[in-house]
Amino acid sequence: MAQWQVPQYNNQREANNFAGGLNSGTPVFDLTDNESSEEYGFDTDQFPALSVRKGRTTYGSTGSAQTNLLANFKDTHMVRAVGTALQYDNAGVWTAITGTFADVDWDATNFNGKLIMTNGTDNVKVWNGSALSDLNAVSAPKGKYITNDTVRVWIAKDDILYYSAYLAETDWTTAENSGSVQYYTERGGFITGLKNFANHICVFKKDSFAEIFGKDYFSFKLIENSNDIGCVSHKTIQEVGDTLFWLGQTDVYAYKGGKPVKIGQKIRKQLNSINQAQISKCWGGTDGIRYYLGLVTGANTQPDTLCIYDPRYGTWRVHSISGTFRYATYFGGAFYVGDSAGLTYKMNDGTTDAGTAISWAVTSKAFNEGMPEAEKEYFEMHLQVYLPTGSTMTVAVSTDDDSATFTTVQTLTAASDTQSVNIIVPLDTVPLANWLRYKLSGTGPATIYNVERYFRVQPVQI
């Protein structure tokens, strides 16, 4: 004869916040309580609380064509390439630099008080703050990628790495001073990225990674670091503090020396959705603290998803799932990006996206309360949130483990609901369930400190 097994405690309370960040690479049952399964619209400014990200403001007028470069000229001003034009930032006004150039991606580096720019098609260019000229129209290699150490400029063209003479960025021919190194790998392929980091030159192909050590012509050594870790877009290579980050073929890497470390598993869903035909458009940036990674996903042809990795906490957040940013630079203590329409934005500025309210959403794991065999009667949620006037928040729940179907149980508007208090959300319309997920979504600033679930565990037949 069947018997009822009655749990020891009938009325129970459990709580979670979202301090663990996004984890889209793990099944929703196996997440930690404080991880989200899906999200967008957040940063880590109020960690461990979950806070809606800061906004952005437009910086100057549009360039009327896609951004192909955004770089800083020392600490003086920014320079951008938009379509076939180059422009510099004249106290917030984008001013034309004379000339017409290939409508392709550029790379740039500061050396000897000059900004040196290359795109693989035009002659390598030098900007001194007031005039543009060729670096050396005859001998400077028309490579796609450029960097420098303290004494030389390095340019990558195809699978060859060229270096200038000692403290002479215009000299690419002097014997036993300037020269080149071929980066040969068994699978072949061209160089895809170049970066000076920790006193040596890091050089990438899409499926391999090597380093050049030494400071003079007689001591240069190219040493392979990995024959299966590479970089798919030079724009994703970004130094943040003591760490170099970049996007590889299947993962995101962090490098402090030794072997690169994979850090992308918790954004696996986003990485798996990259449009491989457009992967070279993915980009990276920094606000001086965090690593920003822009991805081209689904059928999109421009970067649409912007993720944030915070090295302080080891967490990922999703900044946004809209926008078409293509390049970034950190200038004057601020983070700037350029988009596919030629607009430049100052990021993390204000509480709107250039006047548009910020949309956001976060979805919890599937909670089974440690008893997946027992049905639960969920009767209340308590939300500790800050929701200022003008913001909105919707609470929805799902009793499916991995379904996109959520039922709205309450919508909060800050103009009519008390702010920054414990908000009680009745769940009397939610049916008995073995597990429950919830989604919070809204517009405008908000901070979520804690979410409590109140429920009764039903008897189990054994």
C-alpha cells in the first residue's frame, strides 16, 4: 500500500542573488544558485548586487560610414577611420584628415610621439597631431597589423613579421638593424594579430600563438607558445591590467605568461552562436577595469552582443544584445566605441543609451529546492530591489526546466510602487511544480540585491 512521505519542514524559504554572473554553458539545473542562465543589460559596478549597466552618450557627429578604426593619439585626442575617411577629435568635433583611403579595417600604435596606422592596402600612415604622411612609401611593409616595443615598430604582413631599425620607425632596410621573421606553422595561414605585452611581442595566427623575445637584431627569437590556441580577430586582443585577453576559435583566453587560460565556458551559448563568416568583426575593449567582448551572433553581420568579463570577480555579464559597435579605445580615463554607422560613443556615461531607456532581463536557474521528486507550492517572492522613479520591472515565472515560456505574475512601476524596499510578489497563480525558474525584466536603472522564494513542499508517494 502506498504511503505518503511528508517532508520535515512544510513551509520553507530560500534566497539567491546573481553575484555568480552569467553561466550559459551549464544546464539550468546544475548552475549555482547565484548564477543566471540568461541575461542582458548589466555590469559589475555594484557587485555583489546585480545592477543595470550605465548608458552611453554620443561623442561628436557621425562619420556616415562604418567605423574601421578608433584609436588614441597619445593622450592628446582620438583618431578614427570611417569608411574611406580619417578624422581626428578636435575638442569633441570630428575634423577631416586630408586624403581618401581604403574602406577596410585598420590597426594602429603610438611610437616616438606619433600614431602609426596601417590597413594592409594603403601605404602605412603617420599622424603627428596636425599632419598625415607616409611612414615610408618605398620600404615600409603594407601589413595589416602593427605594434611596437620600446625601441622598434613591428608590422605583420601575411606570415612575415617585419621590424624597423632601432628607434627609427621609417627605416626598414638597414642590414643588421631592421629585418623580418617568418612565422611558419605546419598548417600554414597568415598572421591574424600582433601585440606587445610584458616586454615581448605576441604574434597570432587563427590556430597558433608565438612570442618574440629579445631586444636587438642579434638576440631575437620566435618561440611557439601553442599550436592549437590562436586569435580570430586582432580587434579582440586587449590588455587589461596584468592580463592579455583575446578571442580564439572556440574560447576566450586570458594570458599572464606561460600558457593561455580558457575563460569562456560561462558564455558558451554566446560563443556557439557566433556567425563564423563574420568572426573577424568581433572586437574587444576595456574601461580600465573590465574586458569587453563584442560578438557577431546568429545571422547578424555586425557585432550585436557585448559581454563583460570582470577579472576582479571572475564573472561574466552581458552588457547588451543590440548595437553594432566595431572598435574601441580607452582614452583620457574613459571608454569609447565606434559603430557601423560611424558614430562614436562615450560608454558608461549616464543612465540611458543616448536618450533611450536601457532594457534588461535576467533569468534564474531551475530551482528544485533539493527535492526534485516533490511538488512545491510556491506562494510568494520577496524582492529586495532599488527601482527609481521612471524604471519598470516585470516578474515572470516558468515551471519548465528549460523552456522559453514564462508567465507574468506582476509588473512594477516605480512611480506607484515603493522604492528600495522589500517588495512582496504573490505567486498564487503558479501551479504546483517540481521546479521553478523566474525572470526579472524591465527598463531603466535598477539594482537587485536579493530574491527570496517562499514555498511548501508537498508529500511524496513512495
